[in-house]
Amino acid sequence: MYGIFRECVVILQQYGGGGFYLLLYLTALGFLFVRERRRHIRIVLVVVPLILLACFLIPVTRIVFVAAFDEGDTYYRILWLIPMGMTIAYAGVRALSYCKKRLFCFLLMVSAILLCGKYVYRKDNPYISRAQNAYHLPQVVIELADAIRKDQAADLAPSADRQQGSVPGQTEGKKEEGNTQEMPARVRAAFPSELVYFVRQYDTNILLPFGRDMVEARWGYYDPVHEEMERQDGIVMRKLNQVLRKEDCTYLVLNNTKKIDASPEDYGYLKIGTFGDYTLYRDTGALKQLHPAP
């Protein structure tokens, strides 16, 4: 039991990060425990968090959690129920009400918050980066998705429209009860593992042969496309082409830094363009199967 308790303490420390965030929260919690008298606020910000913290540290809770969900690595999510940020902010405002020199106390609190944390945009933090666009997604994903839509629309457009130089729409019509409902045409594309988290956040009409469930190695899932695209000894284009066509993947995105034994163009792929460290290809054979000539 003591070993499990120590594990819970370590998880709590890791949840707080490398700074003094937990110490700041416990200080705010102690201040509200002594000073806060309004019952509804006391219940939400003091009583319930204390109960959750106690339950989190009790070994029996962890044993039951792992037995029920078989997810020992996600035990920390119980801490998401504790409003740490809100408690620190509210306690700071309450503390200011007791200060005579409020400007000085305010600056002191701001300094304490800054010193208790770490700069989130530092280079050794792979989980947080500055937003590159309004979607808060990697810009290269948006450029690749837009290029797929543009190429797909150009390929499906009538030849007359192409000759006239008109810009084709990116939707296909669907008539229902006498009305025309515009619906985006879906297409399947294979992306490198590091991009699969973001593609369908931007465009749900781009289907993927594998998703996050395949990327997480600890889950032990298997997918032939993922297996071939993430080979440690480099991509074997002949094998990758076989599994891509079995999955009806029209588009292929390759990381330019990854080793590959042959050019995709040797297997009937048309290079659409290069976007940062990635190159987009279209499988002309797969596209003909997907949209056969009338």
C-alpha cells in the first residue's frame, strides 16, 4: 500500500510540473480554508478539492481505478476535477481585499505566479508551441489539406470548365426532395504519424487509413499502412504502394527527411507539391478506380 501511495505522490508532483505551481495552489487553498466564509464558494473551492485530493492519494482509489478502466497511465486525470487555476486567482483577489497597499500586493502576487512557473514556449517543451494560425494547428497540415481539396476539385471538374479557366467548387451536389444540398466529397489520404492528430481537426472530409490509436505504441494496435510508413530501416515504396491501394488511399504525404528506396513517381504517383518538410503525391491509379470514366 505504501508503494502505491508513493506512486500517487509522484503522479501529483509530475502533474504540477517542474515549478512551484502545486505549492502556490496549496497556499491559496490554505488561505481560503481559513478566510472564506461563504458556504457555496467554500464547498466548490475548498471542501470538494480537499476530498478529491484525499481520494487521489488513497491507494484504494488507484487500485479501483485501474481495475475498472485498465488505464493506470490516466489516473492523473482525476486531478482535472480540481479547479487549481480558479482557486489561485480567487484567493489572490480575496487576499488583495485585506491589503492596504493593493498595487504593491498585486505586483507581489504577479511576481509569485511568474516565479512559480516556467516559460511554456521553451525549446525543450514539445507539447506547447506558439499558434501558427487561428485553428491552433500546424500550418503545414492546413496547407496540405487545402492542396488536397484544390487538386481533388480540379480533377473532378468538367473539362469545359478547365478550358475556360474557371475555378471549380470543392463540393459535390446531392439532390434531396427537389433541393440541392452541397456536400464536400470525401477522400482518403495517408499522412505521417506526427500529423495524424491534426488533419481531421481541420477537415473531417479527409479520411485517414490509421489514426491516433495506431500511433500510440503502448496500445499495441497494428495497421499495415502505418507499419510501412514508419519502418525504422526506411520506406519500401513497393510494399507501401500495395497497402495504400488496398486501403483506397488517393493521396500520400511523405516526410522528406525519411529514407525511401524509390521515388513514388515510379509507381504512378503524381507530385502535387512540397510543403515545408513534406511532399504531397496523388496516386493516379487509385483516383481512376475511385472515379472511373463514364
